[in-house]
Amino acid sequence: MNLPETLNLHFLDSQYRRYQENPESVDREWQVFFNGFDIGQQQSSATSPLPDIADARIGELIHRYRDLGHLLACMDPLSACPTSHPLLAPDSFGFGTGDRESVFATPQFSFIQQAPLEEILNILKQTYCQAIGVEYMYLQNPKERAWLQDRMEPMRNQLRPDAAERRQILERLTETALFEQFLNRKYQAMTRFSLEGGDALIPTLDALLLRLSRLGAQEIVLGMAHRGRLNVQANLLNRPVREIFAEFESCYDAAQLAGDGDVKYHNGYLADVDLGGDRRLQIFMVSNSSHLEAVDPVVQGVVRARQQLRSSESQQQVVPLLIHGDAAFAGQGIVTETLNMSQLEGYRTGGTIHIVINNQIGYTTLPDEARSTRYATDVAKMLMVPIFHVHGENPEALVHVARLAAEYRTAFTKDVVIDMVCYRRYGHNEGDEPDFTQPQMYAPPWRRASLQDWRPCMRKHTTMIAPLPHPVFLTNGRGITVNFPTIR
């Protein structure tokens, strides 16, 4: 058989025709070749290729939802939820309406062997296109991808809390709202960097700290920018609210604080927090300057030093936690530099948990004028770590993701990012008027009710009573106590 002849399509076709008419009319090498070709054709026609093609299309469908499902996720409280995307439409995989009830093998799922197309689509949409959008398919370690899938897909990425968990979430949301509403009415137009619009941060942190404690954490080193800082001190670190109110009144002794003369939303705090059930965490909130992300490498240095003073399991005992703003996370180079050092032998701390309070604006700059990427967190993809984009008004979804993030960090000693997509109810620092700079964006926040959807009556000083069946709020020397009536 002459090789140049085999590369000539017309010659090959003419030889095959001659073979079909009379096998002896071609050389023996061609006879053997065409005989094998015919045998292959007969075996192929005896077995229909359609099931294999359908299974391949199902595999591609599942892979694409895992990879791009976040494009359909409903995670922006200020925008309508997306309903379709051409890359995720069933017809883009060759499936029609009549295929909805057809049953296909699903070896890609660990919890179900086969299912109708309709059920497969429901599983994928509930897991990747609801309040949580996940980016993780770029992870190069297949064990990490499988680990995440096994913890997201069987439960559809949804928390199913019992009554006690729901009560805990409600209490945290209520404490958060009460604190901000009191400050807004008592100290109007005074800079405090309100957490309103991102209220769910507090129950998220509450669930995260409890899960980290159960996984062996004993110390948390916390770095965060201004927004929500006072609320975190009051409702998580149990800083006496009288101290915080005194700073607004300018009647405290600044000489008693490290960093004499600094403003209230820059100062740090050290607390020994009782999580219940004999679980305690020491939480150190590091002081932070006006350079929003300057605290990032400081936190890493403190954590590394504390870990070196402990045992060989110190990376699980001392955990870094960083809370960012969306504009700062995408725009400040120190974030990228700190991320880049996170896996280096001389600097690693066993993984940092990042939470981005994504209020979709940086001072008065909108995202499409501030960055070239779709998400504020895209810079973190260089680390090959998962990124969870979560609807900021879905506290149950945030609690679920917080627990998942803590477990991932423990299992793989890598960073993990939670992007809490929310908004801010007021301007950058309560002293500006956002209706002038972003009138379209700020129309919805003023019309939106807070997460707990109630407004307590305000009384003198720090005593606030809400009519039943709402909870009753009183302050004591250490913080705000919440007394709930019996819920029937």
C-alpha cells in the first residue's frame, strides 16, 4: 500500500468501489483494509449510538451548570433575577420539549444513578441558580471539586434550619437592626459606616465562628474595614454598647485606648466570646487605618506569629478572617499581594476566610466604572479557591455558605471567598446624600424594608421596646439583650 495514495480521497473512494464490485480487483493490502472497514461498519450499525450521544450531552449539561450556573443565580437584591441564558438552555445541548421525561444515566452525581431530564435540570438549578452562585470548576484539584459537589448537590445548596436555628438567625438580625436604627436616630448624620442593607453579615459571622470552633479553632484574628465595624463589636464581640455610645458623645477618655486620637471605626478590640456549650473563642479585631485594606498583611503576620507559638496543629487553632468592601477588594493592590503570598511556605497561615460586603458601590463609583471584571472577587481566582456569591438578603443561604467555607478551609488549608451581594441604605459615611449621585440605584433601598421587617418604638436613651409579638430590647452593661415572647 503506497502511503501517498492513501492520502488521496478520490483514489481511496475509487479503490473502495472496485473492492465492493470485485474484492479480487484490488491488491491484497487493500482487501484487508476494506474488509476491516466493513466489519467496523457492521458492528457500529448493530449498536445504536444514540444513547452514548445522549449521555455525553447530559454530561456536558451538568458540567456547564456547575461551571456557569452562577450566571443565572438570583443574588442581587436590587435587580430582577435572571431567567435564562443561551449557554444554559436545554436546546443548546440538543434537548427538546419531548426529552423532559426521558431518563438518562447520571454518573456525574454521587447521590443518584439516573433521572429524567426534568429532574436533572431541577437539581442543577436549585444547586447553582438560586440564592447562591458558585465559581469553582477552575479548581485544578479534582478532589476539591468532588468535595464541594458532594456537599452542595445532594442538599441542593440549601440550608434546612430547625426552629432553634431560625430563632438564632432572627435574634441576630434583630440585634443588628436595633443597633443601627438607634444610632441613626440618636446620632443623625454622624459617621458610623452603617451595616444597614448588609444586616445578614452578623448571623453569617455567628454561624462561621461557631463552626470554626467545632472544627478546633481557638483564636480568630479579624481584619475589616469601616462598614459594620461597630455592629460587629457590639453584637459579636460583646463590647459594651455604653462604650460605643460614649465615643459618639465624645465623653470617653482617649488616653485609655491604644492609638490615641483615632476615630471610633478604626479602633480594634479583643474579646473572649462565649459561644455556648463550653465553647469559647478569643477574637482579636485588629485596628485599621483609613487605608481600607492595609490591615490584610497585618492580620496574616499576627496569625503566623500566633501559630508559631502553638502546636503542630496551630493552623486549625488560629484562623485569619478578613472582611472587605467590594470596591477595595477589586481595586487595592495590597489585596492581590496578600492573596499571592497565601500559599508560600514562608507566609502561609492555613487559609484565610474572606467575606466581601458587596454593596455594589465604592463611595460614589459604580462597578462598571471601577473594574473590568464581572465580579469584585475575580482577582481571587488566581489562587484556585472557591468563590461563593450569595444573595445578601437570604441569611439562611449565607449561614449555609459560612459553614461550608469553614469546612473547606479546614479540609484543604486554602483561602475561600464569600461575596455577600447587598446594598447600603445610606451614603458612604452618612454625611453625604446618595440620592444626588446615584438616584436610580438609591430608589429601591429607601423603599425596602429591613430583613426583620419591623420598626421598634424608640424610648429615652438606650431602652427600646417593641410591641408584642415583636421582641423586647433592653441594654445592660455588656451589650444588648433580646427577650423574645413565646412563638406559637
